[in-house]
Amino acid sequence: MPLSRPLSWALTVATINRGDALLECVRLALAQSRPPREIAIVDASDGWAASRDAVTALVRPSGIPLHYRPATTKSSATQRNQAIDLVSSDIVFLIDDDSFMHPDCAAEILALYEADEAGRLAAVGASGVPDSPTARSQDFHHKVTGHEGIRHGRLGRLGAALAGSRAGRLFYTHVLMMSHEQTFMPYDSPRFADAALPEGLAGTLAADRGAYATHTIPGYALTVRAEIARREMFDPSLRYYAALEDADFCHRVARHGALVVAPRARLHHFQISSGRLPRQTVIALQLLNLAFFLRRHSTMLPAKRAQYRRMLLRRLVAETMKDLLSRRFTLPQVAGVLRAMAMHRTIFDAPADEIAARYPEIQRRIIEQHGA
């Protein structure tokens, strides 16, 4: 039975130096068939006041409350936490500043939460689609991801053919380790259990809305029950590089209920091009962030430490192949794995009550040593 009271939702966005995309994100949120009850934006831009004024002018005619704040700390995890603290709606949309929602996206997501009278759904993800609801896509600079580069740009027809075959999908998933289940590790079990919709809801959600369970939801499409988001929050120790912050957050959120995807809730993630760290540094920090999560949250640390070491060996093979397939003959991603191999003991050996305070400095040192 659906809830008798409609749920409210808040748009919360952490942003930096993307004023044009942010405006489009907010404009499309205002155009939803079920618009937000409130909007919270935490901006780490040096010129944040100019963006605040532009967004304020856009939102004012709607009468929807806007909380626009400068970031207390320039960190996506901390900014998202700051935004969560600003709102009081039932559901928080934690999408990116370049996440462009189709007009019925919010309504489709809220329909799933409202069908769940017992509150067994902890988080619902929108479905990423290639078509944008805005005509302004050409105004932004698209970022090519690693998957796109290997499957299309660098391997051409061979990459596309591989991606479309069963053998190719197995190769990408299990050899190149291009899936969440291959690159992330559950904290309290040897492996991921099969993702399943809550009993009693499967028929309603799957048949009526096409919903399906998942182990994680990408941040650009993430919505969460507000009380659960406030209980878990994003990890503020990811001060300098927040790789896997969404995976960690979702994994902890999943302790409170199911994670599901709403296929009819269409959202276009434009992936605005921005400055990034060298590949070696990115891979090293991704892997060390995972070690940090395990050290901080796992209840079976000795087993997880051994499993992590085995995963590093698999990643060494995977990143070697990815470097060679992409013709990066200096092997920068391999160098990142080797860096993580050399440093992960520092994290696992740190006292449990000190690792959260120590880890930002570990991140900073890696970035400074390898350049930005």
C-alpha cells in the first residue's frame, strides 16, 4: 500500500567552478513534474557569490527556499554533508552539478519510496541515459571516461565488438575489473550477496515500475532517505581525493535497507570536463581509499586485509592490460597499483582511533609527491 502522505524532496548539490552547468541542473530541477520542496547548494568556488546570485535569480520566482552556502572545506564529501545538514525534506537528491533530470525523473523516484510503506528502501537511483533533456549540452565540455576510451576511442571497432559480445563483457568485468563488484569489497562479508528487492515489494516495484536492486548507486544519480543520510554521511577524511566516496556511502546506507534503481527516472550525466590528477595518482588513491574504508569499517579486518592483497595482484594484471590496450606505454596505472602496494600497510597498521585523522595527510602527501 502506498503512503497516504506525499513525500517531499530536496535538491542538494556540492559544486565548484561549474556555474553554467549548475544553473542548468537547478533549472531542470525546478521544471520537474514534482518540484523540490527546497534546494541546498554548497559551493567551493572562489567566486561563489556570483553563482549564488545567478541561482537565486533563477529560483526566486518559484518561491522554493534556497540555501546557498560557501563550502566550509573544499571537499566533495564535506560539501555534501554540509548540504544534507541544511535541508529537512523526506528525501535528499545528492546528484552532481552536471546531472540533468528529465521532467518526470523526481516523480518516478518518489513513486518508489511512496510505494514502500514500511521504509525498506534506503536509497533509489535514477537511470543514466545518453539523451539530454536540455538543448544546452553543446555549451559544456564532455569528459571521456576510461570505459569509453578503451571500448571506442582507442580500440575502435575491435573495442566496440568486444563490448557487445558475451566474451567481451566477461573480459571487461572479470579481467579488466570494470565493475563495482570487482573493484570494491564488502566490509562485513567475504563477497557481495545477490542484490534483491525487499520481500513483498518485488512484485509491485518490478512489475509496475521496472525497478531492480543494486549494490551501489553512482553519485550523479543518488537519492537517499534523509534520516539515513544524516545517520551515515559521507566520509570527511576523503579531504583531497574522494574516489569511491559514493560506493562507501552506499555500502553503509545498504545496512538500513535496499538500494534500487528506477529505470523510468531518466537523468543525463553530462560529465563536464575538469582538471584531474595524473593517472598514477588517481589509481593509487582509489586503491588506498578502499584500504581506508576497510580499516575504518570492517568487522573482519584480518580476512579483509588478505583479500585486499589478492585484489591488488588482480588489479596489477588488469591495469597492465588497460595501459597496453590504451597505448600508454609508460604504464601510469600500473605505477599507481605499485604505489598502493607499497603504502597499504601504513593504513591497515594504523590504530583504529587514529586512522580517520591521519588519512587526509596520507592523501595530501601522495598528491604532492606525484604532482597535480
